[in-house]
Amino acid sequence: MRNMSYGVKKKKILIIEDDPVLNQGICLTLGRAEYEIEKAFCLEEARSRYKKESFDLVLLDFNLPDGSGYDFLKEIRQESKESILILTTNDLEIDMIKALGLRVDDYVTKPFSLMVLRARVEALLRCSSMDRRQEID
């Protein structure tokens, strides 16, 4: 989808978070920043959306009702290179190291500030845009 006022393609974000209040809060916070948002509340929904569309960024909770976000992360990394930001209550060092070993771009533990999350998302999307431009050059 294009933002007609600027002719710029909106960045597309998939939010995978089972808490409906937090999911909605993230959507509202990022939606104000002119991103195209898709949301999923479980792995089944996430897999379905991920197969149908491409995303610039995936926000992924590790603890989902129908399985482990960690397993989904491994699936994603076999196929593509989009930015991934983990949102989780798992604050153990080993969990962070394991995720970073699978090339996540950021790891945020709950609770967190929505405004800080927005700033992290903006930074990740800025970096991924710069990386893509360098690949073209």
C-alpha cells in the first residue's frame, strides 16, 4: 500500500502477541507512525499471515498459547532476512543468547514502554532500509 501524500510505500509490520490489550496497544502506538500493521494472537494465525504476505519487521512473543515463538523464529530464519524484534517475559541470559544466535535484531523484555518500543522499531526499520540500499549499490 502506498502513502499517497508522499508516494512512499508503508513499512509492513507483523505483531505476534497473545495478550489482546498489549497487542492493541502496540498496534495503536505503531499505527500512528504510518506503518501498515498486521496482528496475530497465536502461531497458527502468524504462520497463515506470514505465508501470504511479506513483512519488513516481525514483533514476536516467545510464549504463545499454541506453541513456542522460538520455533517460529527458527522457521522464519530458514526462509528470509527481515528484521525481528522479540517481545517476551523470558529475561534469562540464556534465552537472549539463544535468540541472538538466531539473528534477532532486538530483544525486549516485558514490561516495556510503548514509546521506547516505537523508537526501537523506527531504528530497526531505518537500519534495514539502509542495508537494502547498500545491497542495491
